[in-house]
Amino acid sequence: MAGCVLALLPSAWTHASAADRLRSTADAPAADVAVVFGAGLWRGRPTPYLADRLDAAAELYRTGKVRVVLVTGDNSRKEYDEPDAMRTYLTGKGVPDGRIVSDYAGFDTWDSCVRAKEIFGVHRAVLVTQGFHIRRAVALCQAAGLDSYGVGVADVHDATWRYGQAREFLAAGKAAVDAAFKPAPHFLGPKEHGVSRALAALAE
């Protein structure tokens, strides 16, 4: 029984951390930045799950909830570029290219949260991802010092959704370790000023 309790603690932590910070696109708080996490490509285009995240981010932009969209994903090899595919999708949905900033080293949720804060200078954001992932995303970004609210995108409960739900139980353990020990991201690199420049251009 003690083992079961210990196994469930990380999931309980993510739920508690995000309990009062989950919103819909309609009631999300205003923030300068939305952070959209990558969710894979299929033949160079966003998967349906990633497209749903991007649709939600585009809605947040259209309704004035956010002013800049930070897309964070994997570009660890030349032939696989999540952020550029996300940018192309968003511009197709009416988000101006100048309001989109790309993080090419968002290799996992912790890396994306740390880099948003430390590299891109984001202090408050609305996070956009699937419902099964949003609590972990909020918990990790909060642990990274990023004041975060989450919009969890609903999806059909198909095989991918069931896999995501099962994966979250295991991923919560890694998330708790990341939050406790705060490891450096796989790649930190120099400061990026894309977010501040996009916001400054809006003020002109």
C-alpha cells in the first residue's frame, strides 16, 4: 500500500499544482504570450493533436487573450522541424508571422518551460496543450518560475489519447524529479529576444 501511495504522489502533485490554473480559450486570462508545446509531425505537417493545440492558440490570438505565440518543439535534426511547421500552420490560420516566436530546442516539457523563462524572457503565459498533458505542463512551468495558466485542448478518446493518458502517469514521476532538482535543459544557449521584439513592435 505504501508503494502505491508513493507511485501516485507525482500525479497528485501535478493535479494540485494546476488545480486553480486550468481554463478554456473563452475564460483564459490575458497574457502577453501563449506557449504551444510540440506534439509531432506527419510528413512535415502537424499531427491532428498538434493542429488542435495550434487552433486553440490561434483563437486566443484572435480574441485578444494573447499577443505573441511562442511555439516550442523539436528541431534536433535537419529533416524534422516542429517549430517551423507550427509557424506555417499558425500563419495559415491568420496569426501574423511577426507575432510568432520559435523555440527550436523544446525537447521536452521541462526544457520548454525553462527556456521560455530563461532564454525568451517570458514571465507569464497561457500554456496550450492536450487535456491529458496540461496539468504536468502547468506544474513544471510553475516550478521553473513561469506564472502559468493552462488551456487543455479536448480530443477524441482514441488510441493516441489512451496512450497519452497512460504515459502521463509515468511522466509525472520524471516531472517531479525535474521540479525538485531543476536540471539544466538539454540545450540552453544565449538569450533570444524574439518575444520582446514582437511585443515592442506592437507598442509602436
